[in-house]
Amino acid sequence: MDYSALWLSVRLAATTTLVLLAIGIPIAYWIVFSTWRGKFLVEAIVALPLVLPPTVLGFYVLLAIGPLSPVGRAYARLAGHGLPFTFEGLVIASVLYSMPFAVQPFSAEFASVDRRLLEASWSLGVSRLETFRRVVLPLSVRGLVTGIVLSFAHTLGEFGVVLMVGGNLPGVTRTVSISIYDAVQSLDYAAASRTSLLLLIASFVILASTYSLQRSVWVKPRH
């Protein structure tokens, strides 16, 4: 069992989830409440990783953060090293790759909030930001939890994107999925089986716990 790869994957998934929580909520709010007629273009960009091959996304991310790009050069000047083949580069790629798994549940839950509650709050002089904090967020817990869990579980098993952007550096960018691939390439099926089983069980427990919590807490029994 490659515990360093497992720990790296957990750390990457947790970091990615926190970043998506910070940027996904504002994006989802804008998608739901913006009156711009062209916002479907933003929705399409956010959803693009769902249909785009991971290697294609990883390739373009690698170009965007590479040493020849403005972002890559600026980061290298500040940090003293480039973004490709680093943990920070993996986070950027993972955030882009898992973004629809956070933004779509967030926006779906925001859109389900009764519009009359929002209009009542606004008519009382409450600002949009305060209305969002006191009305929309408390009524959207289910979507927030779903987005958080899906983002974490999806990032935990990433392969193509992280391999393209991070390579396979032990202790630095080798995630658990890459470790499984290495074990299979080395014909070490026992190690690959153990790691795969652990990842399968962890993913199942995360999803099952989330769905169970949603049913027991938010779903009202029918009479």
C-alpha cells in the first residue's frame, strides 16, 4: 500500500474542495440570479470538464500554467519555481476538473429557493448579500453538502488530469490513482487490488453516508 500517495490524494481532495467551496458558491449564485442573457456560455464553460477528455483538459492547463505563459512566469517569479509538476499545479487542475461537481449542485439548490422569500427580504430593505447569507444559504444546505462530497470524491480518484499536469513524482504529485496504475504496469496486481479496494470502499462510504444524511435530515416523511 502506497500510503504517501493515499495521503497526497486526500490532501489534494480536501484542498480542492475548500477552493471550490470558496469560488463555487459565488459562481453558482451569479449563474442563478444574473439577468445576463449570455450566461449560458459561462454555464457551458463550467460544465465542459464533464464531456472533455481529462488528458485534453490537462494539456491545456499545462500550457496555461507553464513557463511560457504569463501565469507561469508570474508564479515562478514569486515562488521561485514553476507550477507544473507541483502540488499547487495539481490543485489548479483539480479545481478546474471538479468544478461542475460543485457548481451544479450549488446552483440547482439556489434556484430551488422560493423566490417570494427573497423578494420579501429585499422589500424589507435587506441587502442582497445579507439575504443570501440569511435566507439562501440556510435553505441550500443539501446542495452544498452534495457539492462538497461530490467534489471530494471526484478529486480523490482523478487520473488523467493529475498525470498530465503533475507527472508521477513520489511524495510530490503521485496520487493514489497513479499508484494503482504503476502497480498494474509492474504486474503487482495484489498491491493494485488492495489500493483499488480501499478507494472503492472509501468512495462508497462517502456517498452512502451523504445520501443517508440527506434522507434522514431533509426529507420529510409522507403521511
